Amino acid sequence: MSRVDARAQPPGPAVGPGRREALLVLAVAVLIALVIGVAGLWRATPIERLDDAVFDGLMRATADGVAAPGTLVVDIDDVSLSAVGQWPWPRYRLAALVERIAAGRPSAIALDVLLPEADRVSLADIRKTFQRDFGIEVDIGGVPEGLLDNDGYLGHAMAQADVIGARYFYFDHATREAAPARPGVGFEGALGALDLDRAHGVLDNVAAIGAQTRSSGFVNMRMDDDGVLRRLPLLVEYRGVLQPSLALATAMRGLGVPSGTVASGRDGASLVIGPHAVPIDRKGQALLRFDDTPEGYARVSAVDVLAGRHAPEDLRGKVVVIGSSAVGLGDRHRTALGGAFAGSKVHAALVQNILDDRVPRAPEWGAGVALLAGVLIALILGGLHLAGRGLPTVALVTLGVVAGLGALAFVAFAYRGLVLPVAAPVLVAMTVLVSMFAIRFVLQQRAARRWRRQLENARQVTIESMSAVAETRDPETGAHIKRTQHYVRAIARRLRDTGQHTELLTDAYIDLLFLSAPLHDIGKVGVPDHILLKPGPLTADEWVLMRRHAEFGRTIILSTSRHIEGDNFLSVAAEIAATHHEKWDGSGYPAGLRGQAIPLSGRIMAVADVYDALVNRRCYKPPFPHAQAMAMMRDLGGIAFDPVVLQAFLDIEDEIIRIVAEFRDEETAAAAGAGGHVSGDAAEQGADPGRLGPPVLSTQE
């Protein structure tokens, strides 16, 4: 016979990328870059949040710990509130605080306290209350006229010190005002470059204060969606007039500049006030830069100022913001450098940024450049893949690109104040890399499946080639190997479904049983023809030679399997060939194994092999009818067969009948097609009991 070279195996799956795969990766990479880049242009929330996180990180990395040396916060803190005993303070006390500060000759004073209601402890208000409620005319003597009205007194003090007052704008509802809009700030220039928010209403200081305040600024603050304060609006429009924020109005007062210009340049719009250009976006918002934690910003307690417990140089030439950090007042904000920034410190930080020309700039061209950078990165990474570079190389290049973008963002922010939107190109790089791994994994899995199919085909061809050798010696068993394959698989599945041998009967093992079953009689090639094809009973010596076919089969298969590396799929075939004639009671051959000592594969094969030998014609016997064969096998449960395996076989009787019908021998099929009934005719002829031997199932099959 011709030798089958079991060492000839199909090649493994290719490890290098094919050109189609590489082009697919390149196309996917460019598509990813375009999608992410467009999302960046539209300021999609995920991209914006990533850019915000980068901005926060840059701010923390570049914070120098020198927090607003040109500004000072006079803090109405918890100690000050405790000392006075109420809030709001009487307006005369606020007036006294303003006068004390003004005496220190600061460059500007801002009052970050909004007082929209009249002071109910004013002497004039008390007199009106008694007159209205009790009809009593209270005569208050010895008090200067200016001190009878606390609000008027504070307004006078603020006017004398030229204090910037506070106001708050509404954007969701309108307020009724009979008086004309108060003056804002005069800005000219490229106003068309701005698309400012328009306020519909305002909350202002009580008239007695507001009327005497020459300049005011709004104190609105808008958190980002994640609750972090990163930018403040500097300008809004109200009733056709540009209104400044408290920080902008205070900075302009400190510089002595009454008006400014809106300039539009390559990077975007700016507010030019005196020698300073303040970067803003189209909404008139400026980015905040914090150089320290809230505790690092200079402050003096209001009660210390009132008591004179502060150094004169603390105020001289400084921009002073009066505000409150008291916990109960809720004017605290979360920022990149801390979660307890009082509003007054936020305004002080922005004023210092304006005076130092350190307001960060997010250039308008950033999103477009980020899109182009993402496409370029995608082309580079996809090009490397197309050039045949391995994924480790692509990963290293990706890490280099990400590190380079990080370094570029740091240098631009630290030395130019530019906030570059690097999140999109970084996300492109990482997503493209992950996509490459995913595509490579999917394609390799597909190649591996194809290779496994080729390997399984090779295994099947190997087994069928070997079994074909046995068929040439015993031509009457034409479809025998097909039927027994399917019997074995059906029995194994039934065993598993009923909870038997579940650890062993995995899908892979059942597939091996299916592939290996055809080799159960490969050892017959070693049996002489005059014995193998003898139509009559065998002699004792002939039986000895016939029974050796089990050992011959094991030897042949193991001889072949020695040339196969790794998981040896022929080991199960050798086990089946050697043990499928062993019997449950130990009377079988070649080793006389008993019970569980017989491998499960051999016990399953024994049931399948004997049943098929009974219901099909052999040179030494006619076929038995199915019912008779099943009865004979039932009788030998626990003798020849494992009772559990036999029961699984009996449970699937309908499937066994279907397999017999599907894979009939050509002679049987022809007889059935001509209207004959082979099994019945053969049964009438009877079987030669001498060839079958005692017991009847001790056949050479």
C-alpha cells in the first residue's frame, strides 16, 4: 500500500498583513480620523471633555505658585460674619469697610456683593415702619442726615472711592425696568467678530446704591457640563449696550482705561484695553488660568481691615476685590486647582491674568488643524501597516505621536498661552491603533479558522486515506465507515446530554471520535485475504490471526502518529482500533479489559461496530433486520457492552435508523430501489452460526 506522509500539514495562518487587509486598515484609519475630527469641529461633548481634561492638566503642570501678586481679596469670611453677627451686614458697616480700603490707596476696588434690597436697619427705614405700622412719628435727633439712610450712605462711600459695583444678568427671563439701561463700556472695532449672549433681565443693587455707582460689572459664572469653572464671560449685551464683567470692569479701572477695542486676528478675537490684549472666544468668554490653590491667593479678613489689623502695603497699588468665602453663602466654585474657589478669588485671578497678559488662548483654527493632524496621523499609521510594518512598530510610533502631541501642547501653553485641541488627534492615534489590533485579530481569527478547516480537512484526508486501504481489503463494508462515524457521534452526544462523561465528551473530543472512527479496522490490512474474505467458519488458528487485527491497527496508527507534532489527533484512533473488540465482562480481545478499564472511545465503537455488522451483509452472513439486531444487542448489555453506552444507543433508535437509510451500501440501495428487501431475504436464508461463533456477536467485525 502507499504510505501516507502524516508530516505533510497545511501551512499555518499568515502572520504578515495582506495588501487587502492593509488597504482596509488604511481606509478605516482615515475614516476614524474624519469622524473624530468632524466631532471636534462640532465640539462634541466627549472631545470637549477630553480637551478640558488636557487643559486642566496643563494648568496644574504650569502653576508657578505665585498667585495674583497684584490683587488682594478682602474676605468677609466666617470669622467676619461671626464678629458682626448678621448677614447681610448693615450697609454702614460695608461703607466703613470701603472707606478703610480706600484709605489704603489701592488702584481699584470692586465689591463682589449684590445688594438688591433696601437695608431694613436704616434709621430712616425704621421711622417709616413705625409711621406705617403704628401711626407713631419717631423723632430721631442728633444724627447727620447722611447716616439716616444706610443704602445712601454706602452708595456715597462707593462713589467717593469709585468702587465697581456688582450686577447679575438673567438669560432665561426678562425683568421690567422703567429706567434706561445704565452705561456699559465703550468698545469699538471688529464687533462683528463676536456673537455675544443677550441678557433679558438684570438684578441690580438697590437704587440708592446703584444710582451713585459710576461703573458696574456682572458676576455671572457658567460652569462647564462637568461642573468645573474654566472660563468667564467678559462681555454680554443687554438692551443694546455692551456690559462688562466685574473682572473686566475692575481691570479697566485699575489701568485707568475707560474704553477699548475689539480686534480680530489670525487666532481669534481679542479685547484690547490699553497695552493689553485679552483673548476671548466669539461668545466673549475668556479662559481662566489659576497659578495656585485657593489658599495661595492673597486675602485679608474683612474684620481685620475694619479693626486696622493689616499692613498699609497690603492695599497700596493693588486691585482689591471685596467678597465672601463664607461657606453658608455658597459662592464657591470647583476648578482644576481646587474645589473651594470663592467668586472674589476667581475675579481676582482673572484680573491678574489680564494685567499680566496671561489669559490663555484657544485659537479658532485649532479644531481644523486637529482634524488635519488626525488625518495625517491616520495616513502615517495606515501607511506603516501598508508597508508591512508589524503592530509593535505601529504601537511604538503611536506612543511617539501621543507623546509628541503632549509635548507640543505643553510648550504651546507654557510659552505662548495657546490651548491646542490635542484630544482629537490623540484619540485618532489611539483609536486607529486599537482598530488595527481589532482588525488584525478578526482577520487572523478568520485566517486561523480557515487554517483549522484546512487542518481538519488534512486530518480527514489522512484518516480517509488510511481507512481506504482497509476498504480495499474488505469491499463489502463500503459505507460501513460512514455509518459508524455517525453512530459514534450520535451516541457520544446522547451520553453528554444525559449527563454522562461530560468532562471528557467536549465538542472537540466528539469531533475527534467522529474523525477517528473510520480507522477502527485499519489493522485488517495485516490479515491475509484467505482469512479476511473466507465465507465460512474460521478455524481456531484463523481466529488467532483475525483477532490480531486490533493490535495491527494500533501499531499502524501509532507508527504514523509519531511523525505528527503537537496535539496528536491519531491517538484516539489508535485507542479505538485497539479496544473496540474488548467486552464489558472481560471476555473480549486483544487485552481482555473489563468494565471501566476499557476506554470510553472503545466502548462506544463496540456498540456502533457490532450493530452495523448485524444489519448489513457480510461475506460470511446475511443482514439481520433492525428489530432483531436491537434485541440481540439488548440481550448482551452488561456482557459485551457498557450498559450506559448501550442505553444511549437505544435512546436514539430513530436517529440510528435514519443514519442507516442515509448511508446504505450500494448493493442494499440498489435492491431497495428495485423493490427488494435485502434484510428480509437474508433473514430467510439464515446466518451461519459457525462463522459468527459463540456468542453470536463474536464476529471479526
